[in-house]
Amino acid sequence: MAEFRLPDLGEGITEADVLKVYVSPGDTVAIDQPIVEIETEKATLDVPSGITGTVTAVLVRAGQTIPVGQPLIEVGAGVPPASPAAPPEAATASAPPPAPAAAPPAAAPAPAPVAPTPLPTPSAPVIPPTGGVTPASPSVRKLAREVGVDVSRVTGSGPGGRITDDDVKRAARERSTPPSAWTAGAGGEGRHHGFETRPLPDFTHWGGVSREPLSRLRRTVARNMAQSWAEIPHVHLYDRADITAMEALRQRFRERAKAAGGNLTISVMMLKVIAAALRAHPRLNASLDIDSNELILKQYVHLGVAVDTDRGLVVPKIENVDQKNIIELSVELNGIAERARANTLTLEEMRGSTFTVTNLGSFGISHFDPIINWPEVAVLGLGRAQQTAVWDAERKTWEPRLLMPLSLGHDHRVIDGADGARFLTWIVDAIKNPLLMALEG
């Protein structure tokens, strides 16, 4: 007998959701034959078999969350897999006899989910559970429920340790303090997204509710956004760029892009401008190594592009944007957006970006505050362009110009406000005369 296990997926990915199982007991599998479809934090992909033989047991099921190293299938004969092998005793041990009057054990059951419990805030006074009734009046308990405080974890200051309103309010204030460091968690995921949060009140107290499980992608987005917002001191700068000339250039070359299989948009042309700006301001094309107190300056420009899909927001990358012209970029971005919406992006396409661009202009949004895509140090938001009357001092007249709002978010640990202002001003100035920049390779 031989087992094939979920292989190491790289970049800190420790588990995945099983979406489909392609094989059944009795099937014959070959090397590189897909056996399961999984969803990770980054993408959805098929896992190819690393062994050959006849399947004797399928050890996972659709809907199950499994860790790296989890056995997927067992075959009667085959080549040892490249993934970590099972311990010899696990491979040779015979099944224990069933307990009397007990149902037969299921093969490789999924680990039972651990029920989330409120975590104590480091600075909050905590009393160990005694099994007795927490001394608090009904009105104090009602206040605690409303503000999301667990009275069993509050030290009372009243007579005999009785919990007062002030004790509950103090605990609520302390829980509202942002955590100073990330706490350990199961893969940094789950209810707490890697750090402490207040327990939710009982919403059924006010009416009916329903629950909708978060997809792995949504859980990943939630965790990453919370981590970025908690760890990175964001500063946002705003400006408006005159894209009148850029729009004229887009109209001029859009048919050429279409013939090549692309879709020439303002977003595509902005990628070229942003890549040139990052070459001129390399500190925004970097990552902060807080442990070594070093700034990692990247010699490549891989731009992440936020794409809205029916599963949620994904950020695939386009590599070496500074080395491509706008026609090439239009074709590549069109293909990446299609694969994102079809859920066929690869893991490699979802990691390694150095700076992210997000556009909400098509949704009618002008200004917004984008969150930095960790471990990057800056992000640029593009808003809805509008025709605006602008005073031409030279001609002494009002001229209609197409202005697009820009929102630059940057990490203040690395980039000062003046640095961000110079970067944003560079982009605004470059947009006024985009022809040379857009056409160069």
C-alpha cells in the first residue's frame, strides 16, 4: 500500500479546502493525473497524483479543509510520492478492533473544528473559571452582552469581587485597544484572523438571523486586510490627474490593441506610467523587513492589479511592466482578468507583486482609501474620471478637461509624506504627456 499526500504548496500555505474529488476506490491513477481540486489562499488548482496504481481508499471528501501532508488517496501499488511520507508505524499499523456497540470508524476523518472561544486581552484582568456563578447583577450582564464583554473574564471591583458597570466598561475599552502584536493562531485564520477581537453579541436577541459560511478567499481577504491595517501605519494622499491627452491616445490605439487580443483602457495605460514612476522612486517598490531593520529594494516591477470576481477580490500580477508597451500590457491584462473571473489563475500569478493598482472608477467612485497589499509598501487607487472646467491662465479661458482622482496609500514607516507627494506629483506630471512613455518598450 502507498499513500499520496497533499504536497507543500509554498509561500506559507498550510492548508486548503477540497472542492472536488476526481477519483474513487477501484480507479487506476497515473503520475500527473488530477485527483482532487483544492482552493488555497491564493488560487484554485488541481492536485496531480505523484503515484501510480489502483485506488483502494479515498481519504478526503469535498468540503473538507485539509493540512499540507494530509493523505489524499491510498493505492495498492505505486511509486513513492515526492511529498512527505507517512511515519512507518502509521503505514504498517493495523486498525484497532472496534469498541463494543460502536459504529465503525470512518477512514481518515477530518479533524473536528475547534469552537472559537473569546481570547483574553493581554492587558485585561482575567479571573480563572471556577465553575461558580460570576457575581454580577442582571443589569450588568445586560450591559456586558451589549458591548461584547464576557463577564466571566472580568475581575470585579465591588464588594466580594462583584462586577460593576465600570468594570464592564473598562474591559470594553481595553478590548477596543488595537493589539500591539499578532498572536499565534491556527494558520492565522479563523474567527480572530490572527489577533484578538471582541466576542459578538447575541443578535437573535433583536430578531431572526441566518449564517453564511465565508469562502476561503473571503477568509483570506479578511485576514490579509486586517493584518495590513493593523501592522502598517497608512497615510493617504490625493490628487487629480488630467488624462485628456491619455484618453486621446487610448482612442488612437484601441483598435490596434483589440486586433492584438487586448482591451486598451485607462487602467492599462496607467500601469505603464506607474512602472516608470516606481523606477524613478524605488523606495515605493520595496518591502520592509522589520526583523532585520532593512528595506528590500526590488530590481523588478511586477504590478498587482485588483480584479473583482464573483468569488471576491483577487490581485494577480503582471511581470516586468516597465519592459512592455501598452499593446502588450493590454493583451496581458485582458487575459489575466479573464482567468481571474474564470477562477483559473495559477499560484504563481497570484504572488510576487511589488506594487498594487486598484480601480473603482467603473463603479462610479471618485476618491477612496485603498489598503496596502502586504508585504508591499504602497498602493494606488484610480477613481472615476469626469469632465471638468479648468482655467487656462495662458489663454484666459475655461477649458473642458478630463480629470481622474488618484489616491495613494503608503506605509509611513518607510515613506514620508513628502516622498509620497513627490511620487504622486511625478505621476500627475507624466500623465499630461503620455505618448513617449506609452509607446516605448
